[in-house]
Amino acid sequence: MSAPGLEGYEPVDDKEATRILTAESGIEADEEAMSFIAALLGNETAALRWAGSRARTTGWRPLRQRLASWTSLSVLVGASRLAWTDDVERARASVAPAEVAMLAMLSACDAAFAWDVLDAVDPAASVESICALEDAGLIQRKTRAGVVTFTVPWCVRVVHRLEDPDGVERSAVRWLEAWGKRAEELRRTSYGVSARATLAELAAALPLAERALLGAEPRTQQLGVALWTRVSDAMFFGTAMDFASPAFERAVTLADADEALEPQVRARLIAGRASLERGDPAHAEALIDQAIALADAAKRDDLRSDALRGAGWAELASSQLDDARASFEAARDLAEAGSDPRGQADAVAGLGVLALLSGEPDMARALLAEALATHVVTRDAPREEAVRGMMALLPDEVGVPVDPASLAQQVEELRSSGQRWREALVLARLGLAARARGDNESEKAHLQQARAAAGLSNMTASRLVSTLLETRGTTAASMVVGFEGRSLTLADGQSHDLTRHGPLRRMLWALAVAKNGQPGIAMSTLDLVAAGWPGEKMKHEAATLRVYTTVRRLRALGLADALVTRDDGYLLDPELPLTLDPA
């Protein structure tokens, strides 16, 4: 920024933002809350330093709650003068009074804005005024996918909010109305040749919708729900989104306060998908079941089709493969009857992933190719890329180009947002790419991380990762258990000496012998107590706890996917390649 007084207010990267918050607070980090705060403050250095100093007194979680609402923020600031107020005043003094008045109106927009939205809010706005404010460092420009957007820095917005809260609030309603209308217009172009640009523009409105939902004004909340349900595509296509945000559940509550059924359905589908992204398929299923019932009540086949696709992914995540197949097939049929190529292709892609999980790679390849063809013909680049990413997980897809740097960046973004199951799949792709080029060390590192991320996801990513690794070659690598369980060598070559771990190695040996002798038959808790602690008498509660603890230790050694828990006991996966070393 060239204006005196506002130099150095440009956003920093996420890593530097975390460093500043940590250094200024001097308290233990809370990554989730700190990430939310940094994003809310636009990663602006001055704001981050101020927030860090406040966290020293309030803690991270209370600070996050107070910053989410302008009303509570004004209480937090109180009568004190913000450190950057003088800088903002000097910068405002460098532009004309008409431009200062325009800045006050722009400061009411808690998000970036494109020219079409600005024109709807203030038809008299001129390019010259915008350029003057930009030259003064009072607004910032960004271009993504050919879409130019402008943002008023948080430090500038908060000064205007504190100076004239009522005036800014009135302008905020106009921004929400204008963005809502623009988002409705853009829905027509969110699929097809203009999808990338449309999604980029919709993404700019996400912070505005989120803040409106978390605010206290009924009118802005109502407008926030409308905007939230119209920009949902942008949440799940390349936009950094906090899927743990309370806005997802708040949108459901606020939508229910209105009689209109469509917002109620869409709010639940959005919240359900967010639940899947953060690894909570049970909650996702509950929300999507409600959405299906509401879609039926509305007698809207298009809403029912969308809800059934959501149900398919939730059931897939919970390993309910037959239910998932039925949901995807029903969604596909409804989309076809409703002439909805996007919905049809999405349902077919879901069936493709289902086939891959079910060990049917040829069927998976055919279904994903069908979905891909639809996106190619409609020239929808974002969804084409998504399906190509799924196809890269197929066995023998070694010819699919892989950009390790791009995938590594995806891993960092997914890890920071807690999307563990997606992180696991991207790590698996990196590992398989390393295998294809003969880099054994990188392959091992990436696949170990993939298993760890999959295990944290509580979803079928772990099963998919295993499927990928076992079907990539003509022969799957075998796990080797040494005689009497004295050693364990995993399929990726990782080895453990268990000689000095008596109960653990004896339980492992019993499970391995049972797996090879009677695959698919579980060992009860009593069976495992007898194997691990032969001849020892103990109370039932103590025995159960010992088995449970030992099972957890075995899983931590690398058997998270292999050691299966059922109602009748424990067993090693019958499909697991396993060798017993008799020596």
C-alpha cells in the first residue's frame, strides 16, 4: 500500500499469522480458534497483534466468540483507542470527502465484493473513487479465476464500525440483499463453462454470510440464511472453510424459523456435508435424513435428488455400502428424469467410489469415466478435476499426471482445516506416485501418513487407502507375524520387535493363527484373555480392560485397519494378506 500510515497492513500467510498470535499472547496455542481468528481478521499484522494481546486475558475460545459479533467486539474494545486508528485517519485524510463517505458504506461489507454487487449497492460508485481508495491503502484488490474483487481491510472496517455502528448496520443489510440477489443469479452458471469464475465470486461472499448468521440482528440473520444456502457450492470447491464453524448449525436453526421448506432442506444438506468433511458421518446421516423428509414434504424431486446424493456419501462414510448404492442409484434416476446432468454425474461418481471401496476397480473405472464425460462435455473444469482426482486412485492409473507440489499444498490445506479423510486420500496419491517413480523412501513416508490421517478420520478413508495400496500391484504385500508373535513386519516394511511384550505378542499370535485357520471367525474377550495371560485369574472388568488396552496398542503399531472389532469379539481382516513365520 502506498499511502502514508497504512503501509504494512497487507495480509501475511497463515504460518506467520499463527506465529504472531502465539508470540503476542504468550499462552498455550489453540489451533482451531487461532485459525478462525486469523481468518476473521484477514491475517492483518496489526489486528493479529491486538488480538494476541487480548487473548492473554480472555483466552482463545472466548476471544473467538467476541470477535465473531460486531456487538460483542465493541464491548471488548470499550473506550480504548485502537493502535491503528491514527493510521486510518491519516489515510482517509488523503482522499476526497466523497470517497471517505463511500469507504464508510464499503466498510459495512464483511467480505470481498465484485463490481456487480457494488453497483447494486451504490449505482453512483465510480472506478476513479475505487482506484483512489486503493491507492490510499484503504481497500485491497484481488483477482481469482478472472474475477476481480475488493476488500476493505479489517482494521479499517472496525474503525468505521466503532464510529457509526447504526449507519454501518443499515448499509450491511443492503450488502446482504445485493449479495443474495447476485448469488441467485450466479446459481445458473455454477455448473458448466463458467463454473470456476462463478465459484470464485461466490466464495467471496462466504465470510459475509457466516458473520450474518452468527450475528444478533434478526433481519441480517434471515438474509444470511438466504445467502448461505446460495453460496454453498463454493464451500466445497477449493475454498478454505472452517467446517467446525457454528454457522452450519446456526443456519439450520434459523432456517427452521421460516416456513419455507427449501432453505430448511439446503441448510441441512450443507451442515451434513460439513459434518462429513470433519469426520462425523453419524451426525451427517441424521441431518440428511431430515432433509429427505422435508424434500418429500415439499414434493420437490430436485431437492430429494440432492438429499439422496448426500445420503449416499454419508452412508459410504459409515460403510453402509448397500444403503449407499441404493441412495446413489435413486439420486441418479431422479436427476436423469429432471434433466439435471450435474446431479446425475455426481451420483454416478459416488457409485464409482463405492465400486472402488467394494473391490471392483473395473466397474469403478467405467462409472467414473461416465461421470467425467459429462463434466468434460459441459466444460465444468472444477468438477472435471475432482473426478480425475478420484480416477487417479484407481489401480494401474500410473499414466495420470501428478503434480507433487500441488498435492503437498492440498495436504497442508486439508490438514489445517481438519479434513482428515481427504488428507488421507491425497497422501495416498502422493505415495502411489512415489511408488511409480521408484522412490521407496517417499512412498513409505506418504503411505504411513495416509494411514495415520485415515485412522483419525473415523471414516472409510482408511478402508479406501488400504484398498488402494493392496490393488496397486499384481500381488499385495503381506504382513508377517513372527513365531509366537515375537516380531511384526507390516506390508510397508515397517518392523516391530515384540519379544519383551508378552501379553501383546501372545494375543497377536492367537489372532494371526485364528485368521489363517478360520478366517472370518472372531475371538471373544475370554479367548484373548486366555491367550494373553494364560492361567492368570482376574475379575471380568479387569480382563475386559486389559484386552481393550492391548487391542489399542496393537492398532497403534500399524494394525488400525487390519484389527476388526465386532459384537462377537476381535479378528484380523479375513482379506488381509498374512504370513506366519514358523521359525
